[in-house]
Amino acid sequence: MQRLLTIFAVMAALIILVLAGCSDRGSNIPTRTDTFGWTWLPQETPPFAPWLTYQRANPDGQIRMTVWAPESVVRDNAPASLLILLAPGEEDQWFYFEHGLHKICNEMIANGEMDPMVIACVANDRLYGGYFYGNSIPGGLYDYVLGDELIQTLRFRYPSLITDANHQAIGGVGQGAYGAFRAAIQNPGTFTSITAIDGPLDFDGANGNSGFMTLFNDALYENGLNLTTGYSRLDTARQIDSSSANPITRMFIGGSVAFSPHDTGLTISGARHFGNLEIIEREQLADSTTLITHLLTGQRLGGPFPKTAALEFSFHLPFDSISKTHAPTWRRWLANNLDTLLVKQGGTALDNTSIWIASTPEARYSFHEQTVSFERFLTEDMDLAIDTVSYEGYPGNPAHDNEYLFHLLRQMIQYHAAHFRADM
């Protein structure tokens, strides 16, 4: 019997090793608390008032991030490049560490694949599916945050960072991929390279009638709405559920806070750290699109309001109670589409930026279709060269839900490290 038990134990161990070798699901990835004794993982929460101060769950206006930095940078002030990684929807500042970031970096430093680099991992907002790193008052003014503001803060914390745009890069997954491209477009010349894995990169798709538009029905089906008869605005408002059980609905809510908030004529006044908000006008769109009129309640007009005020916002969803596209609201979303932003900037914001994009047909939320469409726009319309990676899962282990991020994250870091080294 003892011999049989020993044989079974050995067989079980072999099976576990085989499964670990065939999957990137994290069984062989260190936990967030494993720092290997010589790597620093400080959790940074620098103030950014007033740029984020009106986010509903962020009254202190802080950006949550965790930083990987090699000992040579922290203790010896060795020159270092900077990489900013943006988390996908609803993920926090530990997202990349939980997928093996520090394991990968320690190995690459040890085997000489990368020079000293500081990697700042920025959290997405966990409220209502994430705010897409957009640029609205209630969603956060990320066009300011993810440019010089964040870089200057990191340079203050790590004074040996190389003060040269050729040593600054950005990347992300999902909404973080959108945020990375948006930050580079809205802050031309700030980043030398971009890496992105399947994200909402083209809201209306290649034909202008796909992308997110294919998910409008799904959002209402999540809520059990009858699309045949429809509902009045008030009935629909009572039935829309923003809980975590409805991820598509939450994604649209977060995007609507970022791209189509209810109060549209907003200004920030006052000094940087003592900002006030003044609502100078309120634009009403058709009632049929404001499916959740009073989900966020608060003061509506007037001001200025101090940043400490309990000021909250409602928003417009881009579709009505029978999942039909609501044109006025959808135009607000498309004004934030990456192709629109790039053309508005003159079409040259990415000309001197190296781009790496990874995608899988198994990506959720139409992200694969949107990513491929944006790739084509960049290569065919903008005449840019892009490095692309296609990855797929295997039976029983599909490639969605970040299953393969441990493998892809290494490629992302290798890509940036190579470009940093070329510019030394």
C-alpha cells in the first residue's frame, strides 16, 4: 500500500508539472509580496488634484500605482528608462505583478536582456467598469495625468530617470491599451514606444457599424430587458443593473462617465491644488438615452464647488431602451475614438513612435475586431509600421481573460527594453 501511495504521489506531481508548463494561468508566478529580496515594489499614491478629484470614489484626487524599480536605481541612482503600464478595466495597480511582472524583470536584469528600468503600474478605476483613461471631469482628466504630470512626479521620486523622451514608453491591456494610445496621441513626443494587447481601439469598427455597437443588445440582455416591446426611459432606469454580474453594462457605464457625462459644460478654476469646479451649462440629450438618470445624484448647476464637495454626475449611455444607437451620444463617443483623436492632432503624433500590438480572435467585448481595425487604420491610412503578434489558446484553455499575459508581458518588456537600449 505504501508503495502504491508513493507511485500515486509521484504521478500527481508529474501531472501538476505538465499542467503548469502548458498554461499561463499563474500557478508558477510569484505573488505580489515576493520581491526576491533585491527589488523594490513601492506603492505610490501621489496627489493629482484637481485632475482626478471629482471621480466619485476618489475625493483626494490620487492616482493609485505600484512601481517596480531595481536596486541599482533606488539605492545607487543608476540611470534608468521609464515604462508606464495601464491596467485593464476594473483592475488595480497590482495587476501586472499578479501576472509575473517582477519575476520577468528580475530574470531579464539577471541575464542581461534589459538595462535598468522603472516600471510604473497604474490602476484603472474599479467603479462602473473603469473609466477608459478618458478625459472628462467625473471620469478623470487623464490627458493631463498620463502626460507630463505623471512623468514629473516619477522623476521626483526617482531622480536618476533619464530626462529624454527616447527613454519613456507606455503600454497596456484592454482599456489600458486604449489609454496607452490615447496618452501618446494627446501628448505627442512624450513616449518612444507603445505596446498594446487587445483593447477598445476602434469603437465603431472597420465598417462604422460594428465594434461596441454589436454589444448594445448584450448590455440590455444582461439586464433581462425585453427588446421586442421595449421600455420607457423610467422603466429601463429601474432595471439597469450596474453590479459586477453585468460586465458589459458596467463597461458602457464607465465609458459613458468618461465620454458622455450628463453635464457637459464644465470648467476647473483655481490653483492646481485648490481647484474648484464650475458647471457653466447643462446640455440635455434625448431622455431615451439617459437610461440611468439618477444613479449618481448631486448638485447639478452653479458653483464654483470646492474639490471637497460631494459632487456627483449622471451620464448618457450610447443606446436607447431597445438597444438602438443614440446618435447624439454616440457622436460623443466617436469624438474620443483613437482615429479621430489622431487626425485631430494632425495625424503625426505617432510618427516617431514604435508600436507593438498583440491580439487574439478569442478576445472578449469585440476587442479583437477593434484592435485589427485600428491596426489597419495605422498601417493603411497613416502609413505607419507596426509590429504585430497573434496568439491563440488551445482546447480547454482559451486565450481570453489574460490567460497568456505572463508570456505576452515578457514580450512587451523585451520590446521596450530593446528600444531603450538602441537609444543609449
